[in-house]
Amino acid sequence: MVARTLLCAIGIALFAQPQPAAAVPKEIIILRHGEKKNPFELCDVGVQRSLALRATYLGQGAADSLFAPGESPAAFFVITLHTLGLASPSAASWKVPVVAYSIVPLKGVAGYDEETELDERTREAASELMTNPIWDGKIVVMVWEHKHIANAKIEKRSPNPATLRDLLNLSALGKTVPKTWSGTNYDYFWIVRYHKGSTTPASFKVVKQVFGPAFSNVPQNDWETPDGLTPDSGCE
């Protein structure tokens, strides 16, 4: 009887101990890859966007940096060849790693389903960010495939969450966060901040990419409006 009482007391004491706070980034900056030439590479406009982002927003010494003085990104997360192409110039300027939860086009390969791979790799990347202490309190940039940033159809069809909107708990902010990333837009940032120890976003901000004359050919269209690119641009 004494032993049983002692075990119960120990169990209650352990349960009552404060649970460790979640290890989450301070800030996650989400954007879409650049404009595409084909399934493997960016078109010239997409390449220009990668350079414009380095010079204007994401690179070290950028003219209108998204990082406050004294801040820097810990890493850039990517998933496809297009996202790698967009992220690389900015990541290289900071000398920080590009973390690739990668998929590559394997059309015609038996048993390979690209959507399933995108689902799974997105889950893996989000889990890494929201559980690994290495990213705790850091700033991370995620350059991602737009349907797996936010897409109402994917959220409905998947038995498990498969968009960053769900996996990073942006859905907790309700209508503030669009349910679907616009297919016509490559020119926006979603910036999410978290309180230390909490996986619930503290704030969400949308920032449009606006570039100077050196990158005037890079589309800067409003949300859900056409990008203005014509077939002779070489972009899909």
C-alpha cells in the first residue's frame, strides 16, 4: 500500500512539472519560387527575380532588407529545383546553408507521384522547423512550391496536413491568411512571427515585392491579377 501511494505521488509530481517550451523559429519568411522555363529551370525572368531578391530584400546588404539590423537568416529551406534556383543567390550572400527537402521531376518513372512527394517533403520540412532546437529563435526563409504553401483543395483532399498554411499553424489566424496562394503571383512574401516557446503564430504580414529600375522587367503584379508575361518571355 505504501509503495503504491509512493508511485502515485511520483506520477502526480512528474505530471505537474512544467512542460518544455516548443522549439520554434522566431520568424519564417515564405515565398514562392521564380518564374519557370520548364520543369527543371527558371526562365530569364525567374533568374532576374532571384537577383532582384538578393539585391532588394533577402541578400546581405539588401537595399530594403527584410532583416532588421543585426539580424540574419539561419538558413533557406527549398523543395524543388525552381526554389533552389531562386534561393541560392541570397543564401550565398549570407554564406548560410540551403536546406533541401527536395524532389526532382521524374516523369514516367513507375511508382513515382510528384504530388505525393511534395506532400511528404513539405510535412518533413515543417516538422524539422517546428521541433528541432537548432532553429529555435532563428529566422528561416522558406522558398516553396506555391500549392504547398496554401491550397484549399489540398487541405481538403489530404488525410494529413500537407501545406505550410496548416503545418505551420497559419490556419489558426483564420481569414487573415489566404486559403490558396494565387497561381498568378510570384511576387509576395508571407512573414510569420512566433512568440518564444509557442507554435501558434503571433503575427502574420504580407509584403509585396517591389523592385527598382534595374529589375523593371520582373513582374510586380497585385494579388490575383495577371503577371503580364507574354509567350515570347520564355516563361511557362
